[in-house]
Amino acid sequence: MHVLVAEDDGSVAAALVSALQRAGHSCTRVARGSDLLLRHHDAHIVLLDLGLEDMDGLDALRRLRAVSQVPVIVVTARGDERSTVKALSLGADDYLVKPVRLHELLARLVAVTRRYTPPDEPMRVLAGSIDIDIEARRVTAGEREVSLTPNEFGILVSLARRAGQIVTRRQVLDEVWGDAYATSSRSFDVHLGQLRQKLPEATITTVRGVGYRFEHRP
């Protein structure tokens, strides 16, 4: 599996990466919470230290959980009950205190990822007269083909895959642009407005303060 190691201490990170690679895993190491939020998409699991270069690891975990359910094991020197409870309440799957025994870490990796089975993503979405072929990147509404930019198409797919559900703004930004916290909100608003104009067959409702809900018109 591919492990994202978020650890600010270079020597600790090197030891973790080396041990994981010997066990057959591939790794990416980051030292900043902002890089964790940017690079989590390709990871099967995250090992998260609570002391990062640019932010507290708990804050990074809170932001990550706003956009992703990737498994997270906290690996930290903080052994106090308050930090443990806080991390688990924010969505960490497990919590290990340094120094970590390698065999225990590897066993926890397997146990956590076994519990996590991501849902299969459909490659085609049908919503009333709207047909979204995700693999071909083609959208039709009835007999009309709709020409969308890559970002407009990404927004549509992110919302249409969860038709009828509320999708947060940060979830869409993270899935389309790859970073829910650095993308210009103005850019997002422009693309969303263009999508609404090009595809009047769909209703994209703004749920103020929460996100958006995609519905098709009969």
C-alpha cells in the first residue's frame, strides 16, 4: 500500500519510511500540514505526527476530515489522554505513542486498512435526461451534447455522484482542484455559475453555510 508519512522530524521520518519500504510499502513523506492536505489523494493510509512545521497536527486532521475519509493513524510523542481523545474524536482511526514498535505499527496498518473499504465509484451517472460518461468525459442532456471545461466537468461529477445529498464546498474543491484550502473561491463560483448556465436540466441548489445539492429536473 502507499503510505503518506506526515512527520516534521527528518530522522524519525527516514526511519519510518525505511521500515515501511522494507515491509513492501511505498511512501511519500511530508513535513507540513498544507502538503498533507495537497497530497493525500494517492495515499491508502496516513501516518500523522501532531507536531508539523506549519500547523498543529490536530488542526491538520480536522481539515483533512472535512474533505477525505482516508485512514489516519496518529504517531506522536504526545501520550496524554486529552490529545488521544481529541485525535480520535476528530476522526483518527488509531493512535500510537512514540517510540513505536515496528511490528505493532505494521499490524495496525493492516488492521486499519482492512476496516476501510472505499465504495466503488460509478463510471457513468444517469440523472433524468442527463447522461454523464465519466471515462469518456462526455455529457449529454437528452439529444444535446454539453461542452464543459475540465473544472466544470469535475464539479458536475463531484455533485452528481452524490445526487440528492449535500456536498460541502471543501469536498468539491478538494476533488476537483486537489486542495480544499488554497483554491480561489472566486474561481470556484465562476465555474459553478457557468455549469448552471450550460446545464439548465440540472438543479444545483446552494445550501447556505453548508454546501450544494444536485438534483435533476423531470
